[in-house]
Amino acid sequence: MSDVERTGGWQRWQNLLFLHWPVTAGALRPLVPRSLELDAHDGVYYVGLVPFQMLGIRTAWMPKALSFDFLETNVRTYVRHGGRQGVYFFSLEASSKLAVRVARAQWGLPYYDAQMSFHREGERVRYQSKRSRAEKGHLDVDYTIGQRLADSVPGTLQHFLLERYHLFLEKREQLWSGRVEHTPYPACHAQVHSLDESLIAAAGITRPQTPPLAHYASAVDVRVCSLRKV
């Protein structure tokens, strides 16, 4: 077994809502490490808000019986480094205190404790999150899952926003990268009925007060590889 296989893990990402707004490079550049290039599609940069369910989380050495679940929401943008496209996270909320502490201590990811709930009735979904401490940050979104979209094709905006298989982060002035492996998202339309959130503002970004570009994906099984120094 390789080092990656020993230290990586598995999880299932389910009921993913992808919300995106166009923003300027000037809004993103002060918040993203200089070692990373901002990534744009047709000259447009995006900030994303992605609430979903994390299921069956376990490391490679853990039996399935010890896996656990939680809700997660991330605020992100898109970057490049060394020819690789990836994600840069401004923040991540999780309903598991254990997940927050492990992610912060072991990987240096900006996770926050949050009180979160998910309710689905048919194709209608309500997802809520509120940071547990004094830090500001909340989300309340009500949406309906729409029709299945065609598979994401490289070069399209849908592929640019959804199909990202690397994350980048900086800790102690060192750039790190992690890789995930999963099949392409089974993307669908999503209709947002209401949205109240302050997570993007908490990250230091002013987003447009326009309806987001919304996608939904039912589920993917994911292999998570270890972080490595770039």
C-alpha cells in the first residue's frame, strides 16, 4: 500500500448545491496567497458557496463501522498552480466538532464549528447553518432540484465550476496541495427560492446582490489523498 493510500481516506458527498457569483479579481487577490494564480472562465472570476452532506467519512485504516457523517458548507474560489486547476477555500463550516478540530490541527484548513440542519421533502431542500461561536456567519437556503443537465464538457462554465480535483492552502508560509478522486458530478439545474447568507461577507468578499448561478449534484463517492507540500 502506498503512502497516499495509507494516509488518505474515503467519503461520500451528497446533496450538493453549488451557488456561484461573478466577482472581480481585485476582490479576490488580497485574500488568496500570491503563490496561486486566480483562475477565470472567459475572463470572469467566481466566488462559490457549496452546502452539502458528508457521509461515511473514514481514513484508509478505519473500518467502515467507525465512519461518521456531518454537514459541511464551504466558501471558495478557483485558482491555478503549476498548470493544475484547483480550489482555494476561504472558509468551511461543519456540524462535527471532531471534524473541525482535526481539519484545523492536521491540515490547517479554515474550518468553523456550526449548528447545521438539512431537510429534504421530495425535490425541495432547506439547508441552514450558523456558526457556533461569536464569529459571524450564517446560511439559510431553500431550493428545488431541477432537471438533469448534460455531462460537463471541458471548456464550459459548468465544467470550470464543478469539476475541480485539487485543493490548495497555505500554512506557515508553505503552499500545500491535496487531490480528490471521484466520477464527474451528475449535475442538475437548481432553483433557489430564498437565500439568506453572510458567509461570503465573513470571508471579506462583497458579492453581487443578483441571483446565483445554481447547480445541484446528487452524490459522488470520493477518495481523498494526503496533502503534500508544493
